[in-house]
Amino acid sequence: KAAAERKFETLLKHLSHPPSFTTVRVNTHLTSVQHVHSFIFNKLCVELGKNIKKQQCEAVVGAQCGNAVLRGAHVYVPGIVSASSFMKAGDVISVYSDIKGKCKKGAREFDGTKVFLGNGISARSRKEIFSGLCELKGIGIRMTEPIYLSPSFDNVLPGYLFLQNLPSAVVTHVLHPQPGERVLDLCAAPGGKATHIAALMHDQGEVIALDKIPNKVEKIKQNALLLGLNSIKAFCFDGTKALKHKHDMTDKGIFFKYFYIHCIEGPPFSPESFDRILLDAPCSGMGQRPNMACTWTLKEVMSYQPLQRKLFSVAAQLLKPGGMLVYSTCTITLAENEEQVAWEPRIGEEGMMGAGLSLEQLRQLQRFDPSAVPLQDPDQDALRDATAEDMIRLANKDCIGFFIAKFLKWKSTSEKDPQK
């Protein structure tokens, strides 16, 4: 028990810090890694070893915005919760994160629990931000002295680079899509993995991307357009209802059936109509970094399992025999990961601790554990003398928490009820 508690405390500490490395994916549909590499160092410049002095003028941002700042983002106007009464455009501002969500919108000062994120230059005055006359967007504070040295990729080689956590890029390589195939991304927003799938397929074939929230579907379409990909078709649709059942076909005759199958490209889809499926399932997100306020409850964490299983059942029925299904989450819980593997494929044996998977089966899974490497100091002094090989090995481990499992469908499930 004591060892488990120490492991948990170590994990929480790691989750509160951003990874030491920022990962971007090169859009190989439009360019090459070698070509982009020659431009990166001219576009990014990070000064090391600065002592950051806190300023009298302060701004407080929401926890989600604060997490993004720790990963190299600037502060956008909607994320600003409060600001000093004398804040003007052009002022040097100390930025803090309201990790408990207690600061009132428009407050002039905040004495609650807050975490220092660094300094920046205000692009707007307090009056402009909180006047309420119009909804402002865009950058509100441009971070110039962040406490963590994560470079900002804002407008850096747009169309060529896509900011993406390392495990999220690994997922698509595990799926291994091929040109000419029909691939489904069942929970696709904002489109990072769907666009990666299309790029690996050389934009040849069909990538169906689903999400049930309209503005997220628009984001998928925008990313596909930015990256020059034409094989992606995004639909606003609930993934749990993506399977077309026999009773969906009415008795109105052969004409209706022909029209439905051949003229309507969107969901729901016929059983066993996809070569490969990615299910990056909705989850508790307990692997995301940084997260300075761990507010999850057991009830909340366990609430995702039924939805994940429902999506898994639909995905299994939509997959062709011999097809590949990849299940992934950005969380670290047993219930959302190994237990799901042991549940649906029914390959787990009883008697093992945890989910009941054998050692051989566990070796076939990919789990990214944020607590697997020591935390690095913000000034990165410990990394100065490291070799390139050392840096690559560390970067492959110091990332968000993530889980990946790959399945092969070995026989037809066309007659199976997806609810069972």
C-alpha cells in the first residue's frame, strides 16, 4: 500500500509539470522532415537561464489557459479572468493561473490560490478586455518570459507543422493505414490523428472523421484544408450511432435501399465497411500534462467506461474481417485501458492482478507513463551535456500519459448485436 501511495504521489507531481520536450509532426504530404528541419532553428529561439522578476501588474487566467501557457502558448483574450486595474496595452504583465477556478471574471485583483506562469507583454488594456462591448479574440498577452522553456509554435510554418503530443503521433503509425483504404476515425476532433492518417495514405483513399459537436467538426475541416488534404470527409455525428442496423432499412423498396447505400456518403455506415478504425476514445484525460489541479472523482473516472465500451462495440462491427482497430486514450487508469482490452476481445485470463491480462498480452500494449522519468529543472541545465541519443530516449518517455492497444479482427461479426 505504501509503495502504491508513493507511486501515486510521484504521478501527481509529474502531471502538474509540462513535458520537457515539445513535439511537432511534419506534414509529409506537403514537405519532408529534412526540408522543415533546416528552417526550424531560424524560426524558434529560446533564451536559457533567465531569472524572471515578478511584475506589479498582474493578470490571472483560467486553469485550461494556464496549462496551455506551460506548453508554450500565448494568452488569448477569452482565457483572461482578471487583470490589474491599471493594465494597459504594452505593459509587462506577470501571468498567473487560477488552478481552483475561484477567481471572478473581471476582478481587479485575486488573492486566492494561483500559480506563476511567467511574464508577457499585454496586447490589450484591461478596459478593452472587460468592457463587454464586443467579444474579443486573438492574443491578449504575448508571453516573453515563460517559466518553462516550451517554444511557441504560433504561426510557425503553418501547413507544414502540426503541434501534437508524441503518443498521439505514435497512434497513427500503430494503425499503419495504407493508400487506397477506407479508414474511420470514430472520435476525430480536432483532427490531428485524422490528418496524420490521410498524410500516411498519401491522401489516397478515404478517411471518415466523426464528432458530434458542430464547431469541432469545423475544426477538423479547417485542419484538413490547412494541411492540403482532400481525402478527409468530416461529419457531425454521434459515434455510438455510426452503425447502420438492418431495421434502418425501410420496406419502401429496392430504390430506397439503392439510394441510401450509393448516394449518401455519411453515417450511419453498413457493417464491416472499413479497412481500419481508430478509436481515440473519450476519457478522463488523467494523462494530460500539465494539470496543476487534479479534481477528478472516482465517479467521474468510472463514468467513461460504459461509453468507451459502447464505442468499441460499434467500431468492432464496422471493421472488415482482417481489419485493424486501434484503441487509445490520453489517460492512465486501469479501468479505461487494460480492463477495456480484457473486456471486449475476451483474450484475458483470470488470476492476474489488475485487469487479468497475461504478461505476454501486457507486452503487446503501449503505455506512456509520465512518472517514468525524473522531472527536469526549468532551466534545462541537466540536459546541456546530453548526447543526441540521450535526448531522443528521454523525449520518447517524457510526454503525456497515454495508452495504445491494437486489435486484429479475425472473423465476421455482422450478425452480432453491438450491445452485447
